[in-house]
Amino acid sequence: MSDTPDSGVRTYIDRHRSAFLDDLADWLRIPSVSAQPDHAADVRRSADWLAAKLKETGFPVTEVWPTPGAPAVFAEWPSGDPDAPTVLVYGHHDVQPAAREDGWHTDPFEPETADGKLYARGAADDKGQVLFHTLGVSAHLAATGRTAPAVNLKLLIEGEEESGSPNFRALAEANAARLAADTVIVSDTGMWSETTPTVCTGMRGLVDCEIELYGPDQDIHSGSFGGAVPNPATVAARLVAALHDADEHVTIPGFYDGITPLTDAERELFAELPFDEQAWLETAKSHGTLGEAGYSTLERIWARPTAELNGIGGGYQGPGGKTIIPSSAQLKLTFRLVAGQHPEKIEQAVTDWVAARVPAGIRHQLTFGASTRPCLTPLDHPALQSVVRAMSRAFDGQKIRFTREGGSGPAADLQDVLDAPVLFLGISVPSDGWHAPNEKVEVDLLLKGVETAAHLWADLAAALR
């Protein structure tokens, strides 16, 4: 469907490969760690660097958008074609903390290349996957002879993703008119492996909950009062024990209401992936699988909701015994959500469930953190098929398979605010070590991302007219 010549794209990329990698190395030297206040100036410097690079690439509009936290970068390049669709690319320019003493073989902010791998914090997550769009759009123009992209191309690159995106939704809402798009491309994801290129079709959402349980006004003697007053630690344990049934289904009434079920076609596609469960267990540092009955491991982590206990506390934790009834206990829970679930409804269901199970004499308080909505793109969506075709061309006709992400991100906020489908274009692989020491990106795969982006704009222009 695309009219972008493959040979022209590859020739252009080959000619500009060294300059592109030099630019990426320059950007990676900026320690844009949003979680550490000492690096606030570096995050701003990173935003300024990217805005300048996008302007140099040809974007006529490049702006740094301030937030109450770290700045985002916005860029826009109109197509000039009156009926061209509009595409918004999302990514982030902030990075996780990193220090040599964490176990890095090299300085995490002094990029080094070895054996076709570029090592640095942010190489894969997410500076490399943001920057490939600059060379990608340039290759698209060079190969087609256009002076502007085949789509109205916008970029929104935030500066707080690694800190939980606390200001992202408000930023998107405040600028919804300028961000309006027919589809959103998220370049903050990955592929199954170096030899199995894949496209992600969805991410789970998240609800975070802390439950405080209060019994006596102070710790009291278990001999004098035990068996006659409620124990908040016991109530906490009973809540946790009641969270799942024998088949690992979540027992909260209404929890599964409205869920978009897995189709038989999706289950077959997941089953096609070369999944080695034993190797996966080794990566998970675990010794056995357990989850909702009737679903495979991949289905459980990608397409089913969960309720997890993240922490439990209360009572005496020191050496030896202490015969008390503790005055309080605490639970920390998270709920991963899938398409069809809404965070506000899950929060209400959890609130009602806890209230119904806490006995008289125990006071309780629930606190919910920032939530994230799930997102899912149907397999037959024309924009998704464009991504698949573009990636297949970059990978020499190889079959592109499908995955989902078990984690959460701000992509669903864009889907919600802009009412546009979210698609994922990423080339990172599990061995890249996101958030870990010695993060790297495979240079050849990074250039496949460039090539995919170069083919994508003409294909989307045709598919979405």
C-alpha cells in the first residue's frame, strides 16, 4: 500500500547511519533522570536538545511545553495534503537513575558501542526509539521526493514517564486540540526477540490501593484481651485470603464486568510465539507458574486482569515473641486492568468489598493512587495493519506476530483524551535491560525501526483516507 521505495529508504539510512548514531550518543550523554531533583536542569536540557534536533530535521513547529514537573516536547509537520490523516507519535526523553556502582560495565551516561550494541542509559528506553523517527521521516521524504510527510505528523515526547507521568494527563487535556489525531503511535515498547519481530496491540491499566486497618488505640496484651476484641492484623490476613478463589479468580463482585474477552484468533496468535516457559520462569526468578484457571501464562500476563498483594504489615516484627494485639495493619494492593475495565469502577468495587468484610470494631481507610486505563487495538484495525506492513518491509518480508504488554503506561490517557486508537511501534528486545545496569540497544534493530517509520507514513496516509 505504501509508495515508499525500499531501496531508496535503505540507501538513505546507510548514508546517514553514522551521523544518526553520533546524534543519539550526544543525547544519551544528558542524564535526564526525572526522578532525581538534582537532574531537573538536565531534563530541561534534554528537552531543549530534542526540540533543536526536530527543528533541524525539518519540523516547522517545535516547542518545549512546561509542566509542574519536567518539560515535554511537541513538534508538528503538516503534510500539505488536504485529506491527509494526522498521526501523533508518543515517547519520552527522561530516563531511569543510573550509576557506575549499580553494576554498569561503563559510565551509564557515556555511550559505548561494542559488538553491534550501543550501551547507555536510555539507549532503548526511550531515547533511541524516539530519535529513530527523525531519520525515519527524513528517509521517507528522500525516498518519495516529498517535501513534507504523507501524514500530518505530530510528536509529543514527555519528560516524566519514568516518574509515573504525574502531569501527563493534565498536559494532554490542556492541549487536546493541538494534539488531535486520527491515530497515536507509541514508540516506547519492544519486540518478542531479535529473530521474532512483533507488534504490541495493547497494555493493561493499573489501580493502586492502600488499606489501613485500625483496631485498639494502642497495642494491647493478648492474654488480657485476646479473643474478645477484633485484631486488625487478622482482618488484613482474611482480606488477602479472600481476594482469590481456588481457581485464582478475583472474588470482588463486579471485577470482571465489561471485560473485552480474548478471541480465539488472538489466543492462536499468542500460541504461535516461541514461548519457553522454563526460561521465562528463570527470568522471573520463580519456581512455578500459578494463575487464573483456563488461561496460558502469556494470556494471564497480557490479557487478563489481576489483583496482587504488594505488601502487608502490622504488629510486632522484631526477634522473639511479643504477646500483643496490634493497633493497626496495612495492605498494599495493585490491580492490573484489561480492555473494558474502568479504574473508577474498580476503585468503587474494591471499596465496597472491603467495607462488607471489615467487622465492627475495626476502622478502615482506603487510599487510591494515580490510575492508568487499559488500551487495546483490534487486530483488524487498518492503522494496525499499516504498522504490520511497514515492519514486514523493514524485516525483509518476515511474518510479524502480535503481543501485548502486561505493564501499564500513559498511552491509554492519549486514547482516552484524544478518542484515537493507540498503536505500538518498538524494536527493543528483552535483553536490552530496561531500568537495569548495562542497558543497550541493538544497532541493527534500531535501524530497522528507522526503516519501519520511513515506510509507515505513506502506508497510513493510504489506509486512513
